Amino acid sequence: MRPKRLPTIQDVACHAGVSITTVSHILHGKRHLYTEKTIKKVEDASQELHYHPNSLARSLARRRSYTLGVVIRKLPTSELDMHLGCILSGIFEQTTHYNYQVKLIPWQGETWEALVPTLEDASIDGALLFLTQLSSPLLDWARHTHLPCVAIGSLSEQEPLSSVDVDNEGALYDATRWLISLGHRRIGYIRGEAGHSDTPLREQGYRRAFREAGLPADPTWTCDGDYTREAGVQGVSRLLDACPTLTALLCPTDRAAIGAMEALQKRGLRVPQEISVVGFNDREVAQYVQPPLTTIHKPVAEIGQKAAELLIRQIESDTQAPVRLVLSAPLIQRASVAPVLSAEDQPLLPTGQRNG
């Protein structure tokens, strides 16, 4: 008895009543060329015949690996680990849709030069670069490599690379402007990690909101920080010691905001009656803390999807013209923010507490 053979692309085309080219296009990411009816016919035929594209044959025929490299530098905090996981989820969703694979390339302390052969060994068709620092050797390599590259993170306007990120400057501008509209005039700001590509952009948005409102932004209302819970705890201590009459606080992450709320509670200050708190990222936990956290929503899974799609389109079209995708980061209003009843300075009460 002859063993059953594996179904071929010709079998799928015959079963669906379409051409081999149509089957190939639909199964390899060019669905936009066809109607939903044709796509369904091909997908149904593939499922009924249990057909799976031969990725090795495809790679040999086109001299491609159909693999995206994802270059990840070791990240120091669980907040960033969670951030990375969400972006990777979006990348995997998109590469699965286009029948690409993902090769994770960790960069954990070896010299950059030692990593380059791994990137240029023909095992990947392009690279997604997680940029956490403004000065990264990743950028220098990406400027000169023959591989298409897309950065996940903010770049300067002079960089000749494609990138995907949120509008960090606009997000902090909108949040600060909203707090000002609620009567807040003394708004503290905890910066993100020093050297991170997001940090200067967010501070620009914070300061622009004050400037356009015709209000001063005292230097004592800002302090250095990072993305950890401890940054919120320490930020509260530094900022309120310098300016005890702050009425609102902008934090670089939800984790830092939660740390800040804990520190405020220990000081006997009620959120939001006496001081309002805003986070950044909109992690799931933000909904469940008490009070629920007002925060800026960062669409991390969508960032991964858009970055992977942009890189695949550059690979497929053999073009490396830079494209900048900037996604919106809307403010999610919850109970950790309240209006200020008066714009006048709020004096400390004898008990050490303040008016809301």
C-alpha cells in the first residue's frame, strides 16, 4: 500500500478552483490583493487538505529566511519586562499572519561587535530593534547594515531609520493641560530613566502645557526617576519636601504611580482629595488599585504589530525608505484625579493635612 503523500500547493489550488499564484499570495501575506470570498476558498481548501506551506522550499526559492530578528537588550525591571512581553505578543501575532518566524537575539553584556555576526549570518531578513537608550550602538549598526531595520522607540529626526512609537510629547502635554483645566497649578513630574529615548520628549510635553497656559513651571516640581515603584516612593519624598503644596503628580509608569500613592498615604495625604496622581502605560493593575489610577494608555501590542508589519512590507518591497509611525496615547480618566476647588495656594492645615 502506497503511503499517503503530503498535499501540495497545486492540490490546494485545484481544490479551491483558483490558480497556484493566488494560493501562494494568500498564504504568504498578500491577502489585500483578493476578495474575502477568494481568501475563504483558499483557507477552507488548505484546512480540508491539511496543507502547510513548505517554509524551507519557500526560503530557498526566494533566497530569504522569512524570519525577523528581534534584538533585545537585557532590561533591568519587571515593568520593562512586562512592556517587552506585550510588544512581543503583537509582533508574534503579525508575523504569524504573514507566515514569518521570529528569532530573538538577546544582547546581555557581550560587546556589540561580537553580536554583529549573529545579525548578519543570513538567518534573518530584517531586524526589529528595541531602543531604550538615545545613544545605542544598535543605531550605528542599523545605519550601515544591508538589512532592513525598524526601531521600536523614539528616534531623532536626523536618524534615517523607520520607527514605531507613541506620541510621548503629546501624551504628557494632554495630561498636563487637562490637570491645568481642573485647576491644578502646582503639578509635580517624576522623569523617566535618564538617557531613555522617551524621557526628554515627555518633559517637553509637560513644559509646553505650562508655557501655552501662561503659567510658570517651578524647577522644584520635577525630579529624576526611572520606571520602578521605588521611583514613585522617592519622587514623593523629594518633590513634597521641596514643595509641600503640590496638588498633582505625573509619574513615568503605573508602577511608579502606585509607589507614589503608597508614599502619599503614609504621609497622611488622600488621593485624589488632597493630591491627584497620573500614571503612564495603562497596565491592568491600574484599574484595581484604590483609587483606580488615571493613566496614559500606551498601546504596546499595537506597537509590536505595526513594527512587524512595517518591517515585513519593507522586506517584501525591497525598499528601505524610512517611515515614522507615531501612535496616539490617550488619557484614561479614573478616580485618582480630582479638580482643585480654587486655583489659589492651598495652605497646610494645622494637622499637617491639606484642602483638596
